[in-house]
Amino acid sequence: MSRDKTVSDHKTDNNHPWQRGTNENTNRLLRQYLHKNADLSTFTQDELNVIAAKLNHRPRRVLSWATPAEAFGTIEPKPLQLAPA
């Protein structure tokens, strides 16, 4: 088996969450809606979809303040209208 030598293989150290920036930031954002040990089976798919929509329509500095939905072309930029929680 051959490997492309131009690709960097980077692994983070255990118990060093600051080495996994985007992952840890996303987890922090999710904690606004779901506690750490939340049982997802207690949520309806519609409730989970609302959480996903809120996260996907939140501007991110790493994306030059675009939303993930805009940056990855999944939707046309438009205001998000969600039902009150």
C-alpha cells in the first residue's frame, strides 16, 4: 500500500480539546440546545431539524461571517423563520 507523501497526517492528543477547534466549537454550540448526555430518542425529528437549522444559519467567523448553509451552497441566503421554542 502506498501513501501520498504530500498529505499531512495530523492526530490530536487525548484530553487536549483545544487541538480540535471546529469540532469543539460545534459541540459548544450544540450544548445550547442539548445537554451533554441528552438522550436523542426523547426529541422528535422536527425538533432536531430546528436545532440543525439554527446552527446552519448562524454566521461563523471562520467562514468570513457567512452561514454554513450559505458557504456550502445548500440554500440561497434568506432570513430564517423558525417557530418559537
